Amino acid sequence: MGLFDTQPHPYPGRLITFCGLDGCGKTTMLTWLTEYLENQGDSVYLTKQPTAFVRQSAIFRTFMDSPHHYAYDYRSLSLLAASDRIQHCSRVIVPELKKGRLVISDRYFYSCLANLRARGYTEDRWIYEVADFVPKPDLALFIDVEVNEAVRRVRSREEEKDAYIDMALQYRLREEYLDIAHMTGGVVLSGEQPLEEEKNALLQLVNEVMQP
């Protein structure tokens, strides 16, 4: 790759992002982290990408819930998500960073990139240009688990026990996340270690980022 132009932001707050496969445990960890930090008196803003605007759209639901994607070109979904991320960063994340708050985001720009590349859109260059318009995380976490374990966790959710999952895509996605983490200076954190060990490792990373 080598195409990332995302620059460190100049604001007093800190931005921590979580990415990874569905079922990797990122939501559990970022929720725990938010609660822990708030109990310590830190000002935390928890958010999510893409926003509900995209998640509730017909195009998003078609790709997430069905093996039949003939109605849409995947680039159209990616462009919708990229637009949503730019809007969300400029109107939500940056203002919170300016206030000096710690912003924690469930998924980020890297998820859009990983999905594009995993689906074979490796020659698209427009996605890298989006990096010019989103702040670089102070800590970009990639929670990694084996694909079969991630799928098992997803299937254990009552509302998703029968959801369509493209297994081949999940393997490609995992490789893309690991590659992107390496190329962007992100941190890979195992989601399969004992929970307390994972929490301790996460807290150590966050404490380093929080240092003035």
C-alpha cells in the first residue's frame, strides 16, 4: 500500500479506534474501556462508524443480510460509507477532539478499506484519498481472532444465528486487517486471550496514549 496520507491531528483530545471481524470482541472491549475510563473521571465520547444513516439504508442491509448483491455495485456502498465517515469525522469526531475529549470509535476508515480490498477492489485509489479528510487515530486497534471463532461468536447471538456469512470473505478480511494494521502503525490485539489479560493489555496501550 504505502498510500496513506492521514496526518496526526492537532487537537487536545485523543482518538482510539477499534476494527476487526464481526465476532472479534471489539464491541465488548470498547464498551468495557469506556465504562472503566468514565469511572476514572475521564471525559469519553463513544461513537460508531458507519453511522445509523448508512446502517439503516437499503443498500447496506442488502449487502449485510443477503448473498444476493445484484441490485448494487459494491463501490456505491463504499462511497456511501466513505461520505458518511467524512461527515461524521468533521461534524462529530473533530469537535469532540477540540474539546479535549477521548473519542472511542467502533470501526473506522480502515474497515471500509479492508472490505474493499477483500472484495477484490485492489486497484481503486479513491479510497486512499479519503484518508486526507479523516484524523489519524492516536491508537488504532485491530482485534484479531481466528475466523472460525469469530463466526462461532456471531452465530451464538440469537438475532444472528441464521444470518448469511460469506466464509471466504471473512478469511480475506482478516488478512486485510492484519496487513492494514502493519502498514498504518496500528496495534494488533488478540481477542482470544483470557479476558483479564486482554483488558490489561488494552489498558496499558490506552494509558500510553493518554500521557501528555
